[in-house]
Amino acid sequence: NTASNKMHDFECTCKSDPNLKAVDGPATCDKDECKSKPCGASQTCNDPVKSLGSLGDFTCTCGNGVVATGAAVAACETDECIPSPCGMGQTCTDPDTASNKLHDFECACDKDPSLKATDGPATCDKDECSSSPCDVDQVCNDPVKELTSLKDFTCTCSNGVVSTGASAICVVDECAATPPPCGADQTCTDPDTASNKLHDFVCTCNSDANLKATDGPATCNKDECASSPCGMGQTCDDPVQSVGSIGDFTCTCGNGVVATGAAVVACETDECAAVPSPCGTGQTCTDPDTASNKLHDFVCTCNSDPNLKATDGPATCDKDECASNPCGMGQTCADPKQS
């Protein structure tokens, strides 16, 4: 109706199919059937005539070229064993190659068909040494790494002893090690050499069989002089440095006096006998206690004045009064008796 002002009454008709029409807008004439993904996975969809009047003409094409027209899923006859997804030494079988069914292939071990797996390689081999069945310091070897050949692994000791299917009894004598595990002048004993037991050897001091230790050297010796038990100016000597001979050290004074096993020996030291004298000229030295090790107690007394004295060093006996400049300017000072 073009002879009036009436709007929105126009009609659109599909040329491909006059029955397909719409009022007040374009008609829906075409439809791409592939948009709904009607084909199976890994298949290619094609809709040659994208028209509502030509539905069902789409095709599904498999990777191997098989085509189905108007079917939701094409029968691609997929053989999953080509190429083989199984490991070396295995046979692949796909029980259903006439359909799109996936993940149903089976891998069977050639050396034992009873060992198989679905949708992946079968476990045909097993290295028994991977679980570390042997003891420390033993070498493991699995000659045939197969599930059908278990317990054939061997454990070999460093001394050549071999055991099959179990940890070896190496008969280890820890005392035979080089160098010996015990110290000098010690005897090593391994109480159990018929097993793999380690760290049970015993070290015994030759100087005293009661002194021993397990899994390491015993403490047989002790130098008592290391703790400096003697007094100052004394010489320490430990003739037998053994734990079994405690208290035999000696302290020797410079004047030859010796004490055994005593912390401080009475050296009877006369500090005034030192040369040169510890006091100054014109002074008398007195040591009030020469019968002991007491030091720094000597006294220096001025001969000019016995009241002037000092302990552990020279006394101050002389004094020059002129040193303080007591006289006036232009005068000469003289102190005839600097005492």
C-alpha cells in the first residue's frame, strides 16, 4: 500500500524460497548448519547450501577421508593403534575401529601378554634396585628388569660377598679399616663381624684396659700440665700422661725445689737475692717471707733514714729541695743534704 501514509507494512520474500518471507524487515533465508557443530571431534563440517530450504545437506568428513552427509557424527573407523601409542616391546590392539570410540586401545607386553593396560602403555619392566633394597655401602644389580623376573637382584659387598634377592651379609670387621679407627697405643675389637652391624667396634687403652670407648678412639692420655697447676715461675712436668696416672705431675722451682702432685710448691723464694738488687743504691732489701711462693712483698729501706721505705720497689730516699726553686730571682739555691 504505497498510496497512503501507512508504514512498516512492507514484505521481504526470499528468492531461494518464496515461502520464506517477513514483514517490516529482511526475511531469514539462510542457515549455516555447521555453526551448531553437529560433527564429531576431529571431523570437518561443510554446509554447501546455507539455506533454510536446504537443511540436512551438511557433511562431516573424517581425517581419513570418510564422509557422512546429514549425519550428526560420521563413522570414521578410527584405529588408535596407528601410529602405536604403546611402548617398545608392546603390541597395540584397538577393539573397535569401526566407530568414533576413542581411548579403548590396549597395550600388551610382548614378553608377557598378561601384562597389559588400556588407553596407555603397559608396565612391563621393573628395576628392583630403584627401591634401594641393599644395605649402605653395597652395590645393587638387577640383571633382568621385568615383572616376571622379581627377586633376581643382587647385593654385593665391598669385600666381594654377594647375596641374591636380599641384602648381603658382608662380614664387616671395622677394625680392619685403614687407617685403624682407634688411636695409637690402643687395641681395636669388633664384637660382631658376622653381620652388617656398624659402629660397634671398641677401642681399649693399652696403658689401662679399663679406659675404652665405642665407635671411636678412647681417651687414654691426659697432660696434667695443660691446666697450669704450678705457681708462677715454676716448671711443670707430667711424666706419665695417662688418665690412669693422675696426680703424678711435678712443680719445680727455679732454685731446684720440687713438689709432686701439688698445685703450688713451696719454692722458698728470697726476692732480695735477685741480681741486681730490686732496691736502689743506698737502700737495704728485706724479704719477710722467703719460705713460701709469695712474691712482691720485699721491702726497700733507705740507709740514710730507716723511716723512708717502700714495698715491692725502690724507696724514695733523696730529695733535692732546690728542685722546686724555693729561692728568689737572682739567688742561688744549694741543698747540701738531699735527704
